[in-house]
Amino acid sequence: MANPPTTKNEAIATKASAQPITVMSVLAPAVGWLIPGAGHLIQKRWIRGLLLMGSIVIMFVIGLMLEGHVYQPNGGDILDMLGFVGDVGAGGLYILSQAMNWGHGAISHATADYGTKYLIVAGLLNFISVADAYHIAIGKKP
Amino acid sequence: MTLTLSHFSAALLFSVFASIVFGITQRNNTRDQIRYGLYCFAMFVGGVIVAGWVMWMLRR
């Protein structure tokens, strides 16, 4: 027989109270989003942080060098909005590309679409990295 | 400054970086992270080769 609802709610409440909100659990994801890999670095996960930073930053830079398209917040089209969600995951890199007006040139060769995909995936990978930094901060992951 | 990559080299670079991030984030200890990263890389590259052959057969 299933547990009564009160017991289940108590179990959830106990689990939630076992993971209090700490400064690091807020700071690590925020810093990790702004600077890829930094969420791990501030928790002294040096190698993981540097590998994540290197992978995500290099992917984003290659995307720009392949003349990929950086999506705008007000794209209008649903696919443009999804592209924006992916791009914005790169945090500071996206802000920098917008400030420097990168990724808005005319596409001049066939593999430039790879550049667009590199930019989106760099952002999406940074979202995963941010979630990982949060899990480390709350003690769910070593 | 622009960069021109072939389709295969672009897919290969993509696989390397994505596998590193997957390996680090999806497993807990170093050994498992390396193993999972290599597994992801093999799956990516294997998928590229299989997809390439499938497209070649469709074109014929």
C-alpha cells in the first residue's frame, strides 16, 4: 500500500531542509553562467573548471570564426527564439558578442551553418555546466 | 578572422568539446568521467560515419 500523503510531504520537506540555500549554491551557478567553467573554479574544481571553460569558450569562438549567426532576443520566429535561448546560455560570451556586434555578418560559405550550431551548443553545454556547478555547491556531487 | 572547416573536421571538433562537457557533468568520479567522455566521443564519431554512409546510399 502506498504511503499516506502526509508522510510523503514530510519526506519531501525533510529532503528540502537538508539542502539549505547557501551563498555558494546561488553564486556558483550565476558565476558559471556568466563565465563558463567559473562555477567550478570558485569551488576549487580546477581541472574540471578549466576543461569546461576551454571547451565552451573554444566552441563559441570557433562558431564565430565559422561566421555563425548570433540570435537576437526579439527574433520573432519560434526557431529564432529557440536559437536565442541556446545562445544566451553562453552568458558573458553572448553579452560580449552582442556588445561587439559579432555574428551578424552575411553568411558567405556553406559550412557557416555549423558556426551557428556551434554557438547554440556552446550555450546549451554551459547550461549543463551551470547545473553541475549547482549540484557540487549543494553537495549532491563530489 | 574566419575559419573554414570541412564537414568532417567540424563534426570531429564538435564531438571533442561536447564529449568533454558530457564526461565531466554526467559522471561523478574521474575514471567514470574519462570513460563516459570517450564513450560519447566514439558515439558521436560513429554516428557521423554511419550517417555519412546512409546519405551515400540514399544518394545512389
